[in-house]
Amino acid sequence: MKKLLARGRYLDLSETVVMGIINVTPDSFYTGSRYQGIEDAVKKAVEMYEEGAKILDIGGESSRPGADPVEPQEEIRRVVPVIKELRKLIPDCFISIDTYHPETAKAALDSGADIVNDITGLRNEKMMRLVYENNAGVILMHMKGTPKTMQNEPYYEDVVSEVKELLKANAEKAVEMGIPSESIVIDPGIGFGKRFEDNLEILRKLDIFKKLGYSVLIGHSRKSFIGYILDLPPEERLEGTLAVSAYCYLKNVEIIRVHDVREHIRLFKVLSALKN
């Protein structure tokens, strides 16, 4: 049975779990996920937890294509009050901090976060040591370039092989540091320095990533490759997102990161009944 170990607690991953997205930002690509005030962000996060999200992913910097970076001090100002309040209101929930800044990760972990969701794949030695010293869970994502540059004509000879090998290498470094393999989740980074065809190829070959032995996270919610298929803006991509989520569930992906928790919990209840 797959489990995620984070700060001394285990999260059961025997069936796909939902991670809810809480962006405490003014510029995330999907307007429905932006929560600029602490009160609004906390209210939405509690709602997601009550709907069935097992992990709440709190971010203070947009990672949409072309996004400008945010200084850690500003990121901390946005996310720490939310994490502190959630830790008090829903102590059993797993809280993730979506950041690649060690300073922000430290402040979040000190405030009660359990997991570091690092879009740079734990390439920063300081971040890796921070995860190890805090017994935190960690999500290693693949990204080519930075959010500002990642969609400037990305190219791969073999996207699945290249992404897999980088994730494997980074995960092995984390294990060598002393981070338990059951604390590591890998994320191939849908939409992060990938072309339309790259995203589809990664999804078609999820089994290759599963064979690495780590839990897998897929973050596809309302992204542009779905918009390309449907010719629709982010606000109208729910059905397309649900289609990919159903596919991921049937492929035994451990975690999906989404904006719409209630709809996904209902979807998975039906799929679970059919599967079991």
C-alpha cells in the first residue's frame, strides 16, 4: 500500500487523493483560484478540506507561463498567515507549501506545513537539507527553464525519457541526503516547459513514471493543453480536466492537484464503485 510520510504522519495513497490549489496571488492563470485576502484563502481551503481534499497546496507566487518572480519576503507575507490559521482550524489536514525559495519553505514549515512542493525539483541543496531536517514530505517537479521562460520554444528528443531521468536523479539525491523514499513524490510537470504534444505523451506513458517506485502527482487542472483540445479558456475547462483526472485515477496516480475539489471527489466515488 502506497503512503506518503510527512512530518511523522502517513497519508494513505492506496487510491488517488485530491490536492486542492489555494493561490494567494493576484495573477494565477485561472481567475477562480486567486485569493488575495487571508480570510478568503482560509475560507476556501477549509471548504476544500470539507469537500474531501486530503492535501491543501498553498502558493504565494504564480508559476503560470511568463510570470514574474516574487521575492521570498512577499511570498512569506502572503502564505504564512494562511498556513497558521489552517493549522489551527483543521489540524488533521496535510498542508503543502508551493515554493522554490528555501526561505519561504522554512517559514511555512515553521508555521505548520507538512510538505514542500518544489517546481524546481529540489535542485537547491539548501532546500533539500531543509526538507531532510524537518522530516517533511516533498514533491519534486520537472520544469525546463523558469516560469518566465519555460514556454519559449521548449524542445525534447524524447520527452518521457528526459523527464524521467531527471526526476530519477533528483529523487536519488534526496534519498542519499537521508530523505525517505516514502516522503518523495515525483511530478512530471505538465505544462512546465512542455509543448502540447509533450504533455499528451507524458500522460500516455504514466506507467513509466510509476515504475520509478515513488508516488506520482499530476497537475493538469484547467491547463492550456486542455484548452487547446477544446478551444476554450481556463474558466470553461472543467470537463476536460475531469476527463484527464479520470484517466489518472484509472492509471493509479497517487495525487492529482486540482482547482475543483467537490467535482473530483464525486468523480472518484463513482470510479471507485466501478473499480472495486
